Amino acid sequence: MNFSDKSNKEILNIAEPIMTNIIEGSNETDYEKFSQEFSSIMLKAVQKEEFERQLAESREKIGNIKNEIEFLSCIYRDSGITVLWKGYYEKKNGEVLVQLTLDEEDEKIKVFGAFIE
């Protein structure tokens, strides 16, 4: 897919449901929901056991990520697109950067990166 010919609104229509599933899957400790749009590379990088270990470790300190994210920008790349939002954790003061990188794999839009910093 050529993301460069799409508006931010069109990109958000694709990205927001994917990010919602990632956040909800994380908050519900539901790996299938969390990873349902992951590329093959991401599935190898973030396997179920590691997902559960990291969640258990981080929940105690910062809680869940709130499902209230505020769009910041799209970064158009040669391959794919990165969408940025501002977000918040339940137990952590201040804002965090929510980042989702999308591209095509097997003619479907897939997640190639998902970070909350």
C-alpha cells in the first residue's frame, strides 16, 4: 500500500482500531487480541510468554495504559508509516509517546512496530 497518497484521517481510520486492540489486549492480558495484526517479524519478537512477563513487571509500577490517546502526527516513510499519539498510564504521572508502525505483508496491513515510551 502506498501510504503517501493517504490523508492523516485515512491513516487514522486504519491505525486507530489496530492500536485499540493492542491497548485493550495489553490491559486484558489477551495476547491474541494484542497481537492479531502483528507481522510475522513482530510475532517472533513478542511471543506470548514474554508479553505476559513484561505486563506483570510493568503493571505493578505503572498500571495499564489508558485507552485515551491523542493523535500527534503521521511519519511517512519509504516503506510503511508510523503513527504517533500522546498517551497516559494509570499510575505514572506525565505523558508517554505511543507509536505504531504499519506496512504491508501478504497484501494486508500489519504491525511492524508498537511502542509506548
